[in-house]
Amino acid sequence: MKNSAFNDRLQRPLRDLRISVTDRCNLRCIYCMPREIFGPEYPFLPKNEILTFEEITRLAKIFVSLGVKKIRITGGEPLLRKDIELLIEKLSNEVRIEDLALTTNGVLLTEKSATLKKNGLHRVTVSLDSLNNETFSSMNGTGVKVESVLKGIDSALDSGLNVKVNMLVMKGVNENDILPMAEYFKDKRVTLRFIEFMDTGNNNQWNTEKVFTAKEITDCLRTRFELEQIPPDYSGEVALRFRYKGTQIETGIIASVSLPFCGTCNRLRLSANGRLFTCLFATDGYDIKNILRNGATEEELLTFVTGLWSKRDDRYSERRLDFIKNPGSSANLTKVEMSFVGG
Ligand code: SAM
Ligand code: SF4
Ligand code: SF4
């Protein structure tokens, strides 16, 4: 397979592929899959539309040949996908990937982490928004308790997986949990990253007033800790990185709203039903499943992907405020849901 370095229209290479393996989830986070919308009648994808592990692996090989270095398995909740550990094994055995990661809400991690590690997973990112059960339940829209996620995190650490934790901060909802979360994960020597609430999808009632910004987060952290900012690990890293002074323990902030990072965005997303999205805020994706199922050759698949990446000029987060101030602009178009396209 040929190996061609190529960039999009804004000179950004393709490096990071996020593969959503299901649009279903066992939680109903208010900022992602609010229960009122994602109820029993919600039309989740039928099984025959979902890419098989063979199809995902074939596509992953193509992307790696085009420069992808990092694959993240996500969803919906990826651990709900039947036999997900076999997909990890297949990718790890058949695709030369430098970094194989998975994002999960952690609820099913206790039972899966050892096999995931054994089968070749390098890292997990676990999402947890609070250590307080009342706040956590109100955010996750179910009765799921903090303890089940903490057990999942411990089990991932015990299995030898590299673990990071993501905490989404919503103003007026969980900013009081920033310091307890920082203390807890600093003690565990686990990197905790705070995420600004974004206007993903069409159903999470986002507005700027609900964003607890990176500046507010660092101000809050600095009331308790001395932080030193450190440079990005690699080009395209999304988090602002900090170290607790006098330690090697890190924390970070993903400031997609107040400090957008579209300029270095090298991410492509593959939805569970085989559509490619060049931006998290896209209205629609490019269908690669039908091309694949109609018997395309490697060359045809490569041409399709290079064609769509070369046309890419997305930079939604940098233009968010223009869109919002300008009714009739693309901010008012329907955006893909994050649970569908993969976070
Ligand atoms: N279910 C898994 C989980 O929650 O980790 C994986 C998928 S979830 C869509 C991936 C990440 O997206 C989570 O860390 C979640 O906090 C984040 N996320 C979801 N909705 C968001 C929003 N509106 N703004 C910012 N981050 C969001
Ligand atoms: Fe599910 Fe993750 Fe979305 Fe929460 S953020 S509803 S856990 S997909
Ligand atoms: Fe990348 Fe789109 Fe997010 Fe900008 S808004 S960082 S282009 S996914």
C-alpha cells in the first residue's frame, strides 16, 4: 500500500482517527444524550448498518497507510459493543499503530480492562464528572454511582493500562467538584483533564453562560495548587498541560470553546455506520461503508479518503462566535450528535 503524506486545505496532516463502534450508551449525560431525546423510541442504528470488525480493520489499515498514528475507539459507549476486546486484538495484531486508545464512561471497565490490556490496548480515557453521587447522577441521567467508575479506573490501573480521566465542567452544575477531583487524582498520580462544555449536536441546550472556561478552571485550581504550564507533547495535542509544582503529576484543560485549537486539528472521525466526519461539528459525513460493501479496491478507498481530506477546511470552533452572532449561518444547521460521531 502506498504511503503518501498529504495535508488538508489548511495544511493540516491526517494523524488521529476516532472510530465510533456504537451509537448506544448505558448513560444519559445531560450534555451528550439527554434522556428526553434519547428515550426508548430513539432510532439507534440497526445492526446491519454497523461496520463489522473486519470492515473497521480494513479501513484502519488504509488510514494508517495515509499517516494516521493514533487510533481511539469511542462511541456512544464502546464497551457496550459486543466482543469489543476482539476488535482491539484484531487492530493490535493487524494494523501497525503507534497508539491505540479507548474512551469510556468506565462503568463496564472492571470486567473488561484485563482482557483489553492483554489484547493490545495501550491507554484508556475514563470520563467522570464528579466524586459526589448526587451531582454525578444528575449529570449522567441514570442512577449509576461514582464507585462503579472508580472501580473501573482502579482495575484499568491494576491491568497496566495507561489511564487518564476527563471531567466535563458545566457552570452552575459541577464546578465545585474541580478541587476534590484534582486532589483525588493527584493522589493517584493519574492525569485529570478538564473539558469545557461544547455546543455539540442539537440537544444539549448549550450557551456560553454554561461554559466554565479554562481561565476559570486554572483560577480555581490555583487556589489550592501551584501549577506550572508545560509544552504540548506533540503537534495537534488538544489539552493545555500543567504540572503540579515539584511533582511529575500532570493535569490539563481541553479548552475547545475559549481557546480553540482548529489550527492543528488532525482528527478524522469514523461513525459506527461507516461515515467519515472531518469535524466534530459537521452536519454530515462521507459514506465509506457503501463504497467498501460494493467491493472497492484499496486504491479506490485511498483515493476516496485522500480526496475528502484534501478538500477539508473545517475550523468550526474558531468561528463559533461568528456563527452564533449570525443567524442563518451554519451554526443553525443540524450538527451531528457526539454520541453518534464519537467524542
Ligand atoms: N461514552 C464514552 C465516554 O463518555 O467517555 C465515550 C464517548 S463520549 C461522547 C466521549 C467524551 O465526550 C466524554 O469524555 C464526554 O465527556 C465528552 N463530551 C460529550 N458531550 C460533550 C460536550 N457537549 N462538550 C464537551 N465534551 C463532551
Ligand atoms: Fe454516553 Fe459518553 Fe455521551 Fe455520557 S458522554 S452519554 S457516557 S456517550
Ligand atoms: Fe477540529 Fe472541528 Fe474541533 Fe476545530 S471544531 S478542532 S476542526 S473537530
